[in-house]
Amino acid sequence: MKPRGPRFPIGLDRVAPGAQAPGVTQRPQRPVHEAAADARRRSAPSGLGLDSGAVRARMVQRLRAQGLLCEPVLQALEQVPRHHFVDAALVAQAYEDTALPIGHGQTISKPSVVARMLALLFEGRTARQRGTLGRVLEIGTGSGYQAALLGLLGSQVISVERVRPLHDRARTLLQPLRRPNLRLVWADGRLGHSPNAPYDTVIAAAGGEALPQSWLDQMAPGARLVAPLHASAGGGQVLMVVDRTESAWVRQVHEAVHFVPLKSGVA
Ligand code: SAH
């Protein structure tokens, strides 16, 4: 029988400093006092308490108060430790509604924007009404935070990142969460990822001047895409929603957003 991994997410915040969560393998090369210091830093992200779960619950309450009422998304946000995906120096800001740098000129998106995009994916379609995003293609793994959320919301997630060091970092950060349904790919996400197509859900965290044809082609009938897009050359970005019906792609334009650019090639 396959050994069972730890429950997801691993309750880093519930681990006493220096102690080990059940089923979590400590990296042997790290001195115990360093790991303990890390655990302490991560466990008190705002200095408001020792349990980051409480801080996360407050973040979710704020989103609810702002009108975000999509339960599966709120539950996922309550579970995934965002502070795990930001640099140790920024842990105190991990549950503020702000984008944070993750290196290589990229950012982890604001929780309210992540929540809004995920909620849009759940709106108005039968597969999503059953509470799952199905087979998901994510473009722009970045820190891996949104990929972790998608891992809880979809049946299978392919997350593509073009910057190798970010892809590697996300792999390391996601490894302890052991999501067998989450696969990270280092590639130019403008091409989508044809080996696992078609997808029920496509979500991009970087915006270009046009939606790549491959994303549209790799959508299953009934699929929904959410992505930032420059509405006009040189203009600001808007959030686009595209639904693929049996015979067409139906587009809706939503609010203005600000995402990093969708670049070509790998780095
Ligand atoms: N969802 C991420 C946010 C990442 S920011 C998170 O939760 O942290 C957007 C990411 O898109 C960046 O890491 C950037 O490198 C990546 N990106 C930009 N163009 C891309 C492309 N063509 N293919 C794949 N990733 C791309």
C-alpha cells in the first residue's frame, strides 16, 4: 500500500518550534535551530498570534465582507498558508491584501485578486457548480501559491512557468504539500500544455496583448478561461472571461487589473 502523505496543507503553524509535523520529513542538512527559527518566523506572520490559521481566517473574513461569497474559494484560501510562499523577510505582510515580490521581477498576486479570479471560474457553469474546476491549466506558477489553491479546487492541475528559478522554487515549496494532482511544467505558457489538453479551466497570472490561440484551442467545450489582457495596444489591462460553448468562444470584459506581462520563451 502506498504510504499516506500528511494532510494538506501541512499545519506548519501548528507545529511547536523545533518539533516536526507528523509525516513531514525534515531536510537533514539544515541545523535544527535554523529550522526552528524558520518555523517561529512563519508561525507568527503578523505578530498578532502564534497561529497563522487565525490570521488567515481574518483575511478570509475581510474578503467575505468585501462581497466575495464563493465558498469553495474561501475554504481553499483558509487552508493554504500564503506565508509559506513569500520570502522570510515578507512573512509579516503575507496576509495583507497586497502583491509581494517573489524575485526575478515577478510578484505573488494580491489575495483579493486571486480570490476574484477563482470565484469567476466557479460562476455560471455546470461542472463548476459541482464544486470543482476539473482539469486546470495555470499559466504563471510564480510562487506556487495559486497552484496550491488550484490543487484543492481542481481534479488535475498543470501549472506552467517560464522562469526556471521560479519553477524550481515553487517545486521545492509545493513538495511538502504532496498534491499528486498538481504538476509543474517549465515552459513558455503561451503555448498552453497540449499533452494534457483539453482543460475545463484556464487561468493566467500574466497579461499580453492578445489571448494566445493555444489557450482557446485547449479549452474543452464548457470550459472557462480567466486572464488579464491589454484591452488596447499600450492601454491598461482588464480581466477577461472566455466561455467555450460547443460552437464558439464567448468573451466578457471585467474590471481593470494589473498583472505582470506575459512574456515569450523561457528564461
Ligand atoms: N500565480 C502566481 C503569480 C505569478 S506572477 C502566484 O501565486 O505566485 C506571474 C508569473 O507568470 C510570473 O512568475 C512570470 O514569470 C510568469 N509568466 C509570464 N509569462 C509567462 C509565460 N509565457 N509562460 C509561463 N509563465 C509566464
